[in-house]
Amino acid sequence: MLLPASTCKSLARGGLILTTLVAPLSANPGTVIDSGHSAWILTATALVLFMTMPGLALFYGGLVRAKNVLSVLGQCAGVACAASLVWVVAGYSLAFKGAGGWIGDLSAIGLRGLTSQSVAAGTAIPEFLFAAFQMTFAIITPGLFIGAVVERMKFGAMMLFSALWLLVVYAPVCKWVWGGGWLAQLGVRDLAGGIVVHATAGVTALVLALLLGKRKGFPQHPHPPHQPVLVFVGAGMLWVGWFGFNAGSGLAAGGSAGLTLLVTHLSACSAALVWMFLEKVRNGKAGVVGMVTGLVAGLATITPASGDVGPLGAIVIGGIASLVCYFAVNLVRERLHIDDSLDVFAVHGVGGILGTLLLAVFGQSAFGGLGLVKPVREQLGVQALALGVTIVWSAIATLVLLWIVKLVMGLRVTPEQESEGLDRAEHGENGYTLES
């Protein structure tokens, strides 16, 4: 049985408990492609890629020191290219093909068997387009944990680790939640990646930061952003791109996409203002970098819940996101002295985990949500189980993969290279050239 396009978000993002949801996505040549839905997902695909390059690249690039800005841009670009190839060759098939509940198969290796007329099951869009849209999620997820180890991890090590990580961590979790796997069968809800994207990347970032160790001088000497303007511009691009990230995840144009876009925006606004208030109270000044950091925390937290909550719920979630993530940043950086350089775990990891749990409450009609099939306690249990398994798997797999990469090529640049800056040491270029 093929679900209508209006219900496709449930299939692709772990929605209702229906027998059709446990079947893997597959081509349906007999289904008519809808040009309106396809046009929106084409746009959303471009928006999600825009989040990584240039959005995330500029956001991260502005946060590091001037001598490392090109290294961050290079890692974002390199990971985007490598992830795209890995996804097409094997990642998509492992995540969305096969009847297994834990991992897919290689029946669509290299997108074999797909044609321009193939339609992704439960949708009215071409399967090539569905694969491309999902590819942009596979690009930005490893891009997120780059921020945990900037200024000290080898470029080649990041490239190899990210490629392996996509196959070992991302593809299985994607199968569990979005590909009709065992968590989807339990009724887990995650519209656009609180579990699949932010929890996996956040936990990986924390493990990376712990294993690679601190940057030279941390925490005694601060490493302030060298260019807050780039941070602001990158955050603005992330904000715009996030509309494709969340509102595109329904895989259809319509009322649900419109509401998802709205609640995404409202959560970001609420979070940015609360973060500014917290900084004003604590430091006496409302920083712009802090404001856009809160903005991103609000976006990350609303991501899993954006298909279930209403406008007022989104505003509350954004406020809670800023409160929790703000204190998580201080805990990780100032109390535990963990050098998660760009606060990936505290913002993306904690935000994604928080949003995944909060949707069980604010998705209920009594709290202004669209109404969940399961009551709060039952839905919360499913969400917590999904998070627990994902966190454990991400941590263990990351440790194993880092051990492998360390044996092959090492992980960290030399102290001399770190002092020189990775722009020159790794790429032989300067981010800024001052001429007399």
C-alpha cells in the first residue's frame, strides 16, 4: 500500500505506527510524480546544502583564530564532497533499502536500479531527489563535529574518520529511525534529526574532544573568535537553510510544511533573545556571537519536534533550549575544561536530545501540539530509549573508528604545526594576506 504524499513525512521521519511504515523505501515506477512537491524538495535540498557550504563553514570559520580559518573551510568542503560520494555509493542503500530493522542492504549500491521515473515510496517525488535530499543531511551531520576539534586535527584524519563514520554510525541510526527500522516500529518521532543528526554528531564531538585533548593554552588562555562578522553571516545562512532542513522533511509542499517552517522560526527567535538576556545578566553585555549561538541552539532543539508542535509550544521550546544549552556550554567549557572548541555537544548535542524529549510533551494537543498517538509517558519512554541506544552506539563506534584512523595516519597535528596554524601547516595558504 502506498501512502499519499500528505502522510509521507511519517514514513520518512519515524511517524505513525502503521504496517506500511516498517517497510523499506523503494522505487514505485507506477506512481505519478507531483511537480509541486518535487519543486519544493528541489528547493529544500539546495537550502540544506547551503547550510553546510557556506553557512556552517563561515559560522565555524569566524569562531576560530585567523591562522586556522582556511583549515575549517577546507574541512567543511572536503567532508561535503566525501560524504556525497559515500552516500551515493553505499550510504543511501544501507539507510533506506532492505527489510532489516538494524541495517539496510546493498541492493541500491551506487543508486543501482533507480531511474528518472522511480518514485520514493510514500511520496510523490522522484527517488533520485529523495536520495539527494537525504544526502544533504549526510553532508551536514559530520560537518557539525568538525567544530569540536578545530585547530588541531589533521585534515586527512578528519576526512577518513568522517567517511567511515557515515557508514558505521549515521547509516544505521538513519535506518533505525527514518528507514523503517526497529525504532520506527516502536513509534519514535524525529522529523528532521534530533536523534539521527544532532545526537549522533553531538556525542561524537564530545568523544573527539576528549580523545584529541585540549588546544595549546586552553583553558588558561582564551581563543576568541577572530571574525564575529563571519559568525553572524554564517548563522544567518544556517537560519535560512534550516527552513529546508525542517520544512522539507515532510517531503511535500502544503500546510504541514508551512507550520513546520513557522515553528522553526519562532523557536530560533525565542532562543536568541533568551541567550542575549542570560549574557546581559551574567556579563553586563549582550553579545552578538552569543545571540546567534542561542539562535542555533533554538534551531537544533526544535528540529525533531517541528512536525508535532504548535507556535506557542515552539516559543517555549526555544526558551528552554537557550537556558539548558547556555548552562551546558558553561559546564563543559568552564567547569569540566573539555575543549569542545565550538560547543558542538553543548549546543547541537544537548539541543537535539532536549528537543527529542520535549516533543513528547509539547506535541500533545493539550499543550498546543498537533496531537500524538501515544500519551506523554509512553511517547517519552520511546524517545528516551531511542536516544539512549543512539548515544551509546555513537560513542562506542566513534572510539573504535578513532583508534583505526590513529593507526593509519595519526589524529593530531604536531605542536609546531598547531602553533603555526593549520592554514599554512596543512594547506600552504593564508586566510588573510596583508600587503604593504
